[in-house]
Amino acid sequence: KQEVTQIPAALSVPEGENLVLNCSFTDSAIYNLQWFRQDPGKGLTSLLLIQSSQREQTSGRLNASLDKSSGRSTLYIAASQPGDSATYLCAVNTGFQKLVFGTGTRLLVSP
Amino acid sequence: DTGVSQNPRHKITKRGQNVTFRCDPISEHNRLYWYRQTLGQGPEFLTYFQNEAQLEKSRLLSDRFSAERPKGSFSTLEIQRTEQGDSAMYLCASSFANYAGSTNEKLFFGSGTQLSVL
């Protein structure tokens, strides 16, 4: 059974810092890995999707890497801003878009 | 650009009552998904439609749960005889797959329906 773990569970940083969020999964047989952002009481916003054949994806200040063989992904956020405060979820696609999610990392960026 | 719309946003009900939620996906999207999220957890997959066909159901979806997508557009999720353990955020998502076996399209989520069973 696929299990996804995210570390740390919570992170508090001052504005401007670069930071790394970690995601690990137990079964390397995945189609892709996605990173989402969730604001309190809201739905999820897709940030980046890395296909199983890819090593990384970039969007603006965000960079996500994937090492499928070791079951790891990282989300790098450069020059963090207070507006980045949210919960970040990673999810692996095990087929038919049946995503298995981690429990998320709650990020707080203080001004 | 209208995203995925879910109604109602909040639903409070008494144990034993039936509830129905509606999801309107992005108009050209042919796939629709339901997920459930409890406090402090990531979402869990419930079911998935390709057009009007329900192709996958999680074991989490007990006999009290039924989902439909009658014309391949909007979808409804009904919970019969609600229990306190059904209290959760129910999330709908949609995507466009340009071929039947596609697995790499992005999902777009709605804001969810928060269910509280008293």
C-alpha cells in the first residue's frame, strides 16, 4: 500500500528565506507526483506536476524535484513571502488519477 | 474562467439524515473525481468518472455513499443515513484527458463542501 510522508509537519520562517519541503513515498511505481497548495478552509491549487520520467519542474519561485528510485521529492521555495503561507501537500498518482496524499506541511512566513 | 464549483459550501445535518452534494466541473473537462478530507489529513480518493461512467471506487465508499454523473457534466454525491464519522470536507476535482489512458493531466479542485454530522 502506497504511503506518503511529509516532513516537516509545520515550518515557520521569516520573509525572504529560501526553504525546502520534503515528501517521501513507499512505492516507486507512480505515474507522476504533484504538489498542491491549500489555504485554510479552501480547496487545493495545483502548483507543479512532475511526470515519472522527469527529474524536476519549475514555476516562478517554485522548483520541485523527483527521485523516483529513492521515493523522494522536494519542493523548493525561493525568497519566501507572507502570501506563501499555506499548507503544502504532495500527492503521488498510482493510476487513474487516484492520488495518494501526504498530510501536508503547514508553512507560515512572517513579515 | 469558471473553476470547479461545489454546493453547498457548508452542510450541517443530524445523524441518520440523507445529504446530497453537487459538483460542477470545468466545462470541457471529461474526468471528475471525489475526495474526502478530514482535519489535519490529506484528501483521500473516493471515486472517479470518465464522462458519465464511474470507473473506480474506493473501499472507503460504503453502501451508504452513491455518486452519479448522469450526463457527463455535473456530479452528485449522496450520503444516506449519515454518521458522525462522515463529518469531513468533500472535495470535487476535474481534469481533461485527451486520450483514454492519459494519466498526467493536472487536477483542478473545487473549494469543497464541509459536512458536519451532529
